[in-house]
Amino acid sequence: MTHETDFHDDSRTVGETPEMATSVTGPQFEPTHERALTPAVGPARDVDGFVRQFLRELNYTQGVPLSRSTLNDQYLALARTVRHYLMQGWIRTGKRRRDAGDKVIGYLSAEYLLGRQLDNALLAAGLEDIAREAMKECGLDVDLLRSQEIEPGLGNGGLGRLAACFVDSLATMDVSCIGYGIRYEYGIFKQTFEDGRQVEVPDSWLALGSPWEFPQPDRAVQIDFGGHTERYTGDDGRERTRWVPAWDVQAVPYHLLVPGYRNGVVNTLRLWSAKATNAFDLQLFNQGDYAEAVRAQTFAENITKVLYPEDSTPQGRELRLQQQYFFVAASIKDFIRHTLPADFDLHRLPERIAFQLNDTHPVIAIPELMRILVDEHDFEWDEAWDVTKQCFDYTCHTLLPEALEVWPVDLLGRLLPRHLEIVYRLNEDFLARVREQFDGDEVRARRMSMVQENPVRAIRMAHLATVAATKVNGVAELHSQLLRDKVLPDFSEMWPDKFTNVTNGVTPRRFVRIANPGMSELVTEAIGEGWLTDLERLRELEPFADDAAFRERFRAVKAGNKERLRQLLHHRDGIDLPEGHLLDVMVKRLHEYKRQSLKLLHVVSLYQRLLSDEVDPESTTPRTVVFGAKAAPGYFMAKETIALINAVAATIDADERVAGRLAIAFPANYNVTLAETLIPAADLSEQISLAGKEASGTGNMKFALNGALTIGTDDGANVEIRQLVGDDNFFLFGMTEPRVAELQAKGYVPGDVYASSPRLKSAIDFLASGEATGGDPSRAAAVVDDLLSSDRFMALADFDAYVEAQEKVEATYADTEAWTRSAILNVARSGFFSSDRSMRDYLDRIWNVSARS
């Protein structure tokens, strides 16, 4: 069958069938007739129907025949074809939920790290085989087209990746959810290296088109900023306050479809883009003042220009606050105006929405809802507060005090004057309650106040969120306990029932089925279908750990995954990974508490040993260490650590004495797409943060689910991973959180640790001398000086224990059968870490909503 076309060649391949005739703009619009909701809507679910729709998209949307189309044309047409198949489910899901009056989960998150969409959409819709065969009939390779997709980098790390996993699970469980966020024109920067140092390049993810989104400008809402407030007397004789803004922008929604796994459910991710209300001044343009004529447009669009603008300047801090208010204000207005029925009684708002605050970024939503209820809908203050408190829940993702946002009062008052007044009054009411409950304890009141007095007067957003939220949760058992005991202890004493735990999880659809097809096929052969939506069924794999034939096949899958990674890194980065090595992987955001410096010290120590006469190089385990990390643009020590890792990597790579025994690979621009190939190839997962500093981690879960063994501290979700997989299948080292606190209280002196550990002293001296950095000691100076003078996250204190644990790693890896058995048991016992389970916990413990599946 031939499908080569010019526009007029074959009307069948480009003509519109009755099934294609439905035009939709979103689930809020009713179809013109009920037939639009029958299974006949959309192209036929067979190869020929897929080909017809693909060529229609290519011809009529891209405007080219197949014979003259580019790879990008073909990819865009394929993506839109798949989206067309999802639209039927989107319309049906929206209508069903409107008719039922479902309570909606409004997931408010400043980040969504979605990854590539094509693979996930094909999997969810059950179109993988049809699409592959259809592209083959058109003379195209679906794998080549998949590689054209640019993932939207709308997040910084685990927070955004978690949000993407959660909305995936809610769709798969048929829970009504709208994910709300920001459509950044430039996502997290593209990382490159120049002389080993990180250089940030704009992430132009929209440059070649974004086929998965569609705008709806008729649902734009106005967002106000600045100005002042004024008192006035209402028609009812009551004194009221109104906000008189100084300027405003338009928030335009862009929709992305979030399909559930093969259940026909399609939820919505609504991302907001800022546009000027009056974008163009024709008079100024005609006078020749072209820059001023479009100044309003430039100013407005800056709000959603880039993910997390550098906030070391006052302008950057203000832009961040603008971003946060912009997207939550748009989301609340959109829900009230366009999702609820026109005559809905807002006193019943908690029956229809649960807004989940994903960290402190969206917390300004709390005074915004109060403003809407009191100022725009004439609620009494107390009844507005009662409604507001029932609408919000708060997830805290950190244990680091500096990560709990505070906004200076002068900035908040200048940008959002009415909201500052509301926070002040909420704080007065709250502190009155604190004083009443705790016998006038003013010291406690100052600690708990939403208003920080020093070093500058500022609003503590975590305190505001905790006071307002129905529930406050941490993201791992240890994190939630430390949240209660150390981060927010006064609040947990006041409201012990408000605090709960929901351990994070990851979606097995993307991070097992898509990322690791070989292992997925092996698992399905062993235990049957159904485990992708019931991941606890992986427990059925346990007996296979003792099956020699299964272990051999498991190793073959891992070897295939390593080969896939070798090919990717060769073509993507020019990196040639050695064969036959233990693949030791540490990929995560570059932060001192995650302790990439500790891993580097270990590598330096291994390098020294290989150069010495104390061991036979042939008796050591060949090892390749893979780093993947981005540092925040203004984070000096993190960027120095990246530069040092690359300098050591270059030295080792150039040293023929260790060739084939030790290597470092640091591919630039680690992202979700790279993770999907790297994680299934890993043998060893590095989760070595200082105990008590990592909230949860989700990379640790992905590695375990893909058959890597973990070396880690008892921190974050490592604790639960170790408990589930067993001590024999986890390499534990390092201080516990109480021991860390004890040592810090006594006064930690890194120089004493350095002097007392010969192996540590040797590694640091080797670095400081320049021998590990191509003869240039300056490359290591900043990191070495910081470790010896401060070592805030105690890498030196855990070094000896870490080296001992790595020696156990080598001994275990030398026993191939024992290592494979442990790897299989890691997979079998990690089903708990599905984001589906996380969502069930949120539904049961926090939202009081039932899933349909």
C-alpha cells in the first residue's frame, strides 16, 4: 500500500471522513450532538486510519506533502495525530465530570518536568504498534521521529518530576485533577561545558513548535499588580477595602492533555502564559519610537519568560514573586469563573476543589482566595477564612531553612498591597490564638508568627501555608518526622493531627515500561499483565531471584541497557563508555547537601590506589562513575564542584596507567530524556546526602525499580528503600540524623577529621597539589578550602565509612550471581514506590476523595 502524496494525489489519504469531522477546543464545551461522545469519534484505531490522519495533519496543518516534508514536519504531524486520538477521551472525561459535579484536585506547582510526550501518549492510548506500522507504511522510522522531540524543561529537578508523576497517576486512577503551572518560554537552561565549567544556554524548547499544547485565549484572565488599597462604605453600610492596581497583564491558558493508562481518561495540565493587556501602541510606533511602542508587551511577557530567574538581584526577586502570584491568581480565577457553574455558591467551594500547594511557591494563593471572597464576593472575614482553610493543603519538600521562602514586606507591599494587608490580619488573628492556647507565651508567638522581624521584615510563606492548610505533609517517613520535630515543631505541637506523611513515588509507566522495555517484557513474562497499575505485584518476582535462568536473562537485559546508553552517549556527547565496568551513577541537582564532593573524593582515592603499589590493578573492580547535574546559575560552590569533577575526569581519561580500570563520564544537560536511558543501565545508585537533609528523593526509587543497588545514608526515602529491600541488598553507611545533630552541637571541626584519616588526608592533598587536575592546583582550591574550613554537610566525617561501604560494593559485584539476585530483589520489593500508591495516600489522608480505579 502506497501513501506517498502531493496534495491532489490521493484524496483518500488526506480527505476528511465523517469520523474526523468533530472540531473541539476543550472539554468545557458541549459537543453539538451526542454522537460526538460515541466511540466512532476520531480516526479509526487501525493502521490505515492512523496513516490517513497522519497525512491529513502533514498536508493540512504542516502544509507539505510527504515527499517534501522535513523530519520536524513529520514529527509534528505524528504528535498531532496521536493528540487527535486523545481528544475523544478528553471531551468525554470533561463532560462526565461536569455532569457528576466531581471534586477537583487543583495541583498548584511552579514546576512540571514532563519529559517527552510522544512515547507516553502512545503507551497510554495503546497506539505503539499501530503508530510503528503506520509510519513504516509511509516509509518512516518512528524511532527517528521520536528522537526529534524536545522535552519541555519546565522544572528544576525532583519537585517538577514529582508533579508530572502525580498528574499521570491521578489520570490513571480516574481522579478529577487539573494541574496548574507556568508556561515558561524558556525552561531550565541547557547546560554546556567550556573548559569543564558550566555555561548556561537558553532552553528554546518552543523553537520548532509544540504540538502537545493548544492555547485558549478566550479563557484569558486579567492579573493585577501594584497600586494601593482604599477604604470605602458598601451599599450595605459596611466598611470595605478595595485594591486599586497600577498595572495588569493577561494570563492565557495553554492546555496539555494528561492521559491515564489505557482507561480512556484524559485530564488537563493548564499552563499560563503572560501577555500584555495593551501590547502595542500604534501612535508611538508611527512616531518612530518602536521600542517604547512594544514596551508593555516586553514587560508583561518577562513574567513567563524563564524558569526561576536569577534572584540574587532585587529585580530577579520581584520577577519570581510576580511569577508565583501570576499563576496562582490565574488558576483560582479560572476555576471559579470557568470550571464551576455560573450560579455556584462559593460557601460550598471546599466541596468542589482541593488546592494542593506543591512547596511554598504557590502559597500566595491563600491571601488571593481570601481577597476574592471578601473583596469581590462580600464574604464576612471569618466565613471567608473558614472556606479558605478547607480549600488548601500544603506539601513541604525541604528540611533546609534557606529553602523555606520568605518575601520581604517592602516587596510584597509594593507588588501586592492588598495581600500584605490580608496576611497581616490573618497573622494577628493567629497570634491571638497562640497566646490564648499557650498562656501568653510571647517567645513562642514570635517563633510562630507569619511575619519575620530579622534580618529584614518578611512574610514566612511556610508558616502561612501551615496555618491555612487542612493538612501538612512531608514526603518520606523520616522527612515528615523531622518536619514535625525540627522544622515546624511549634505548629505540630499546636495541631498534631494536621501533620501527616505521604512518601513520594514515581510513575512506573514512564520510568519502568518506557525507560526499560527489556526488563518490562521480562517481568510480564514472569508474573503476567497488570503490574503497571498495581506495582506491588512486583513482589511476585521474588522467587525468580533464585532462578539461575531468570538471573541470566536479567543480566542480559542490563547488558542491553548498558549498550543502549553507550550508543546514546557516543552520539549525544562524544563520550565512549568502557565495556565490562561497574556503572556507578550519581545524577541529581548539584547541591552541597547531596555531597557530590564526597563521591569525587572517593574517585580520587580510587585513582590513587590504582597508581600506587599497594594493590594489583587487575584485582580491582573496573568502574565508570557517571555524574549528571546542573548547578543553579548563581550557586558558586556548586559550579566549582562541577568544574572540579570535569578536571579530575580529564586527568583520569588522559592517564594510560588506569585505562580500562577507572573512568568518569559527565554528560552535559542531564534531563528526563537522558535519565530514561541512564537509569536502567546503572549498577550502583549513589544516594549519599547528609542524613537529615534530603526530604525524600525520587531518583533513588527509579534506580531501585530498574535493578540498581543503592549505596546510601539513612536519609529521605533511603530509609524506606532499605527497610523494604533488606539490609543485604543495600549498602548503608554514614552517620544517622541524631549523630549528625550531636556532632554539630558539639562543634564539628573538619580539620580534625582530615588529620585523623590517612586515606582522606591523602586524597585531599592529592587534589590540592594539582596532581588530580592536570597539574593545576587552582582548579581544586575553592572546593578543598571549603571542605577543610567549613564542610557544612560533613562529607569528611562520612568519608571513611563511605570507602568501607564501597569496598563491600566491589566484593559483592565480584560475585555475579549474588549481585544479580540482589538486583532482582530490589525490583521485586520496590513496588511501594509507585506514584499511584502516593496518590492513594493523598486521597485517603488529605483530600478525602475516592478514586474510580
